[in-house]
Amino acid sequence: MCGIFGVLNFDEVSVNYSSLQDAVNIIKHRGPDDEGYAVFNTYKKTYEEKYGDTSAIKKGTHILSQSSGVFNLALGFRRLSILDLSVNGHQPFFNNEKNICIIFNGEVYNYIEIREELISKGYSFHTGTDTEVIMNSYIEWGEDCLSRFNGMWGMALYDMRKNVLFCTRDRFGVKPFYYYKDDKRFVFASELKAIIEYFKSDSSFKKEANEEIVYDYLIHSFADHTENTFIKNIKHLPPSHFLKIHNREFSLKKYFSIEINKEMGKYDAKKFERLSNEFSELMFDSVKLRLRSDVAIGTCLSGGLDSSTIVSIINKFLTGDRNVNRQQIGDKQKTFSAVYDDASIDERNFIEEIVRATNCDSHYVFPDKKDLDKSIFAKDVDDFIYQLDEPIVSTSPFALYNVMRLAGQNKVTVLLDGQGGDETLGGYEIYFGFQYAGPKVCIKSITAGVNGY
């Protein structure tokens, strides 16, 4: 999880540096390891990098300084180091010719395979990051590079050669991308609060509730179901989309759609066996790719089929002869679970079955525990709401909030988790109707997007 932020003034007017740094630092919780900026004049195609001594990166060393030039585009970044922990992973990241710059939140898991393909085409690499792979993929394939990425992302890339700002979000909207646009500027960020922070001293922007979205939430319990947010005029970049800005021209395009089989067909044992084997191989490959990391890796374990499957697959890797990232997983994989003293909602029986079967190092947190007559929820609710930015339809994310904190306390930076399995495989009764109603309704429910982090 990193934090991205950017401002493009359509006229040759400098970005407000003070507001820029405030906006980037309000999301520093997303990236405590590094801070960087790059500013550009899109009319004269000049730029400046804004950072301190990168030979010894420390939190807060990359502080924006005032410039005498006019720069109408600014990119800011907060880094959580996952791949190549050295200064080589500093962002904003430039290509060798210094005419393309990227800020990127997320991970492209198949970056090693793509890098090998690019090396065969004559590209050379100077870092161990997926960011450099993304950069060179864009140089080689343009916007079509997105079809090659297996991962999750929210990113912005400025191509000085074409004077184009290119922004994109992953296929299912796992990583967030908010933006605001009017006649004068385009502002984007990983979190809604960063955009609001940038405008705090600008009277031309008014923070107003989007009444239609509030209505949908209060009456129908809908959230994150359209490109609009709870704040009027601030939108999500939809999943599977990219946008481009050239001069003042704004374009939005969908780059991916799910291919579905509309034929219900009949049960065939051989076909079922073939498809189940294919699904199993895809699951194993998906988990293996996500174990690529230069920091400690753990797993969320709820006791459900999805997270239990992931833990079991990793255990097979550790006990088998498959080449996996044992150094960051450890001799025992670490699992993190939210549990309760109330037996009607507690899933420890299921969790502990998996713990016994895999001999993992389990860690528990009790989200409803009371501490000095005050519940954890009551103590943390303000911070919980602050981090979410927008309302949610249940308190279940609070359990996940506690699990993430528990992992951090145990010095685990990367967590695999089973979110999304229920939606695609019909894990709860609520999804049965969508599947029975037909492919179009089912796919719409799946791809509505989630406010992921």
C-alpha cells in the first residue's frame, strides 16, 4: 500500500506547493518509508525532482522546496517498500531519458516474467522493482501494456514526449483512485481526504454531500456502486478503465471486460474434472505469484473456504518442492484472525482445524474486547472512520482493521487474504440470485468495484 497524489493545472499556473505537500502527507500512513515529488511545466516540457539525500532514506527526508519556475503539474508519492527496499525504488520514478515519470500504488505480480520478455527485446533494468517493469512496458506497448499486467494498481504516468497524463486502475478496482476535475484543473489521489486537504484553502471548491449517493446508501444500503462518491464532484476512476489528458482534452476508456460463457450446458464428469484441475492450477499460480516480496509475508485466516484454501496452498508450497519465497514466509507461515467470545459468531473451530493441519503460527485479535469498561470499537471508531473516507454498509471491515493492526504489531507487512472468492463463486446466499438471474446481472454485481486499499 502506497499513496499517490497529483495536480494538473490546465493553464500555465504553478501548483500550490504548500497545499501539495499537505495533501501528500495526510496519506503518509499509506507510505511511511519514503516521500517524493516531481513537478513539470507541460507547456515548456521542463521538470524538477523534489527530494533530499536519497543515499539514506528516512521518513520525512524528501521535503518539497519552493522553486522559481512555473510548474503546472505535480506528482507526489508516499512509499511503503515491498520490492527492492533500496533507494532505487524511490518514486516518482523516471525512465533513463527522463521524459516519462510514474507514480504507482499496488503490485504487478508477474513483473519478473514481463521483465524477462522486455530484456529479450533489448531493455535493461537497474532496479528490482515492478515499477521499472511497468515503465518499460508502457514504453514498449503503450496503453496495451495493461492487458499484460497480473496485479492490482492505481497509477499515474506523465509522458513528456506526447504531453499526456495517463492514469489507470486495475481490473476490479482493488486499489483506489479518486479524482476531481473542473475547467481549471485535474486533481487525483489514493484517498478522498487528500483531495479535500489540497482544497482546504481554496474557496472555489466546496465540500458538499452528494445527495443521490447518500440516498442510495440510506435507503438501499448501496455503496461504491457508481463512479460517484459521497462528496459531490469527486469521483472514482472506474475499475478496468484508464483516462488520458492531453492539453485540456479528457478521455476515459474501458480496457477490460470479463468474457463469460452464456451456455448453461449439462453436467459432464470429464469436463468437470478438467475445469476443476484448471481452476486448481490457477489458484496455486495466483498464490505463488503473490508471495513475491522483500518483506515479511503473512495470511489472513477467517475460517472460511477462501482464506483456508490460501493457507493450505502456502503450506503445500512450504512442505513440498515448489520454489517459493521461504525467507519472507518463515519456517511457519503466520496467520492473523479476528475472533469473538460470542460462540454464535466465533469461527475459531474452523480456524483451529486449519492451524492444526498446517502447523502455522496463529495470531488472534478480539475486536469486541473491552478494555477498562470501554470496547476496542469505542476507542478506535474515530480513527476507523477517518481511514475509510466514506460510509460502509456493515461493521465487518472493523474486524479487518484489527487484523491489519495485529499483523503490523507482529512486523508483517504483506498479507494474503481471501476477499473476492464469495462474489465469484457464490459463497453467500446473497449472491445466488445474481448468478441465477443471468450472466449480465451476475457480472455487473461482481465488477461494481470495491473501495480497496
